Amino acid sequence: MMNNDLQKSESEKQEGQEPQKEDKPSSLMEKIQQLGQTNVPQLSSDSRIHCLTIIGQIEGHLALPPQNKTTKYEHLIPQLVAIEQNPKIEGVLIILNTVGGDVEAGLAISEMLATLSKPTVSIVLGGGHSIGVPIAVSCDHSFIAGTATMTIHPIRLTGLVIGVPATFEYLDKMQDRVVNFVTKHSNISEEKFKDLMFAKGNLTRDIGTNVVGPDAVEYGLIDEVGGLGQAMKKLNQLIDQSKVTNEGLVQ
């Protein structure tokens, strides 16, 4: 009888352990669910370049509906910190196809990219609209595909807006932050950027301008028209230049 009881208890333990194994997701699936990609900066030992993708709508302080494809800034910021600390990563490639999103979240990502000590290259594929513009120009060198577009428009508020002078003054100051960042990190003048921002007739029943790839380069907003191959080549050049500079400083 005792042997039967022991066998029963062992079989019950095994049956109780099996669901736990099934419920526990693999580490690969966890990475995909949390970060939208399989490799994180700590595991990029196979390459000296880390690729960071910003797609869909940039999600900020408020969660967007589940059907929206989003890039969560609380996921990107820790990755950028890890990239800065990881000595195996020597350069960062930013791939943009975004409709814009939260202004403060976009500016936070832009500032972190602009202050990275490692070479950075951005490439706009499809679209880099709205707050995606500061992110695109924040890198050391920027590319845009020939068919890609960038929408430049004034800052908009959604939801309840209290119509008092203080609200409009705050909105104006927020817009100045975006304008100052873009003009500081690109070759476009403030006057030209504001002309594109407040242009009438370019967007249907709205104010702003939809800039196509070659025009973005002509205005000085983006450095060069190109694709993935050109972006990778440029990033490798910047990495090699950075190595030479650092070796010279050490000597």
C-alpha cells in the first residue's frame, strides 16, 4: 500500500509540474513580445552594429488602442542606455517608418540618439512623419529612400483643450522645442522649416507640407537619398573614423 501511495504522489507531482512547463514562454518569445525583435543590445556579440527599428505610432504617456501598431518609448530608452554601455556595440542603425506620435516621447528618443557617444545613422523608409522628423535628423548622418515622405506640420493637441492664453503659449513653446532641435541637427534653416510647417494647400484641409525624399535632401533636412546598403556603408565609415580618432586621443 505504501508503494502505491508513493507512486501516486510522484505521478501527481509530475502532473502538477507539466502545466508549469507549458505555461512558461520561451525567452525568444518574451523578447519578441516585449521588444518587437529577437536580439537585444546585451546579446549583439555577432555584430558591431545594432539595428533599432521605430515603426507605427510612437506611444508616449498614454497607451494606444491594441489595434494600433506602436513603438513604445519605455522600450527604446532602456535599449539606448544598454547600447551606450555595451563596448561590443560600435554603431547604431535607426530604421524609421513612423506616422509620428507623442511629442515628448519623440523628443526624448531624439535627445538620447543625439547624445550617444557612438556613431549613428538613420534611414527613413516609407515615412518619417511628424515627430519622426526630429528622430531622423538626430543621428550623425541621415538617409531617406527616394519614395519615402516626411510630413511637417504644426503641433496638434487631442482631447479636451482649455481655450485660455496659457494653453496656447505652452503649445507654442513646445513647437519651438521641436523647431530648435530640427534646425540644430540638420542643415535646414529655421525660416525654411517654419515655411514648410505652416504652408497652406499642400495637405488637404490642413496646414503643413508632405516632403518627398529628394526634396527633403534639397531643403537640407536629410543628408542623403539612399537605402540600406548606403546607410550601412556610411555607418561603417563613421565607426572606422571614430576608432582612428579615439586611438589618436589615447596616444
